Amino acid sequence: MAELNSKRVLVTGSSRGLGKAIAAEFARRGHTVAVHYVRSAEPAEALVADIQQAGGTAQAFQADVADPKACDALVKNVQKAFDGLDIVVNNAGITKDGLTLRMKVGAWQDVINTNLSSAFFISKAALRPMMSAKWGRIVNIASVVGLTGNPGQANYVAAKAGLIGLTKTLAKEYATKNITVNAVAPGFIVSDMTDTLDDTLRENYLSQIPMNRFGAAEDVANAVAFLASDAAAYITGQTLTVDGGLVM
């Protein structure tokens, strides 16, 4: 279903997983999509090919978003290729889990740089074209663990909680510029990880979810697309949990 006004969208970390589903959903709605990857060139190009085959417009862009200069260059390259940039989805993320006492400094810093700092640098670069256009949407992909905490993930949880704080601050700073900034916090989403869970662990996780099922990547993609649409023009600074009721 194409939307009335086609926009230019950058989704970081969109060669696979949630990012792939988000990029595909924006393309399905008729938007021009920048598919970003760090190392997974083949999956990114495959997604671009799928979008183009379905009649959409997309292009792949490589950048190490843990590097501030690369973030700047990525936004500029997308803006140049698409003659503007309207929507940014900060989805890029990694995990390097471990108990706090055993966590190496590098594991902490890598996750903070990729999951949190990249969102700051990408957003900072994207705000200029958005302000010039007097319209913009930023959606940050957080996580329910950023609201609840999670043992063994101090770095990841801190990054996701930081994203929620960044979301609120940017929303307050740029609300008068017709730029909204929101976050989506997924719960347990079907992935390679959930596929490998043994029955006991699977049932334990499911027992915590009132809807008694894991979410699909498309559930998250639909929420992101809504927050980036004109239908959500009066929503900003919010964190929308997509979790089947897990943390209500």
C-alpha cells in the first residue's frame, strides 16, 4: 500500500533481521529506501534487488556507524543520492554479552559506540536536511531491556536506555521544527536465537508474555512505519513497546 507522499528513508543495520523488515515495509509503502550495512554486502544488495523487483526504489550504502566520521559521510551520501533525507531509523546494533565483572572495556565500548553513539551522530547529521525541509522523522530502535534491565547485558541495556533518553531530548529540542523523534522498544521477537531455544526455555519466556507468543519482525516494522508517517504527526518523545504486553 503506497502512501500519498513518498519520502526518503535511511534504515541503519538493514541488511538483516529487524532492520531488513523495517526497510522492506517502508519500500512496500512507496518510500525510497537506503539499505545500510557494515560488512554484509550480499544480503544488503539482495534486499535492494527484491525491492526493485517489486517496483520500489532502494540503494545500498556501506558505513561503519561506530565511527563518527563514517556516520557523517553516510548521511551525506544518502542525501546526495536521493536529493534529500526525510526519515531516519537508528536500528544498527550489536551484542557482546557478559556479567559486569567479566566484561572487557572493549566489549562495553563497542556496544555503546554501535548501539548508542551511532544514533547520536546519524541523527545530528540528518537534522540539518530535515530542518531545511521543515519536516522530519527519527525513530530509534530501543529494547524492553532498556526499561527493565537484564543480567549479563550491562552494555546493551545501557545503550538502549540511553537511546530512550536521547529520543526524549531530541524530541524536545526539535518539536517546533516539525521533526518528531520516537523510539520503538521490541520485546521477544522471532529470530535465529528464538529458533534455537529448547522447549523449557521457550515456555519460560512465553509464560512472561500475556499474548503467549513471540513477536514477528513485521510487528516492529509496522510500528516504526506508523511513527514515521503523517498519521503520527502529533506524537513525539514516546517509547512504544512492541512486546505482547511483557512490560506493561
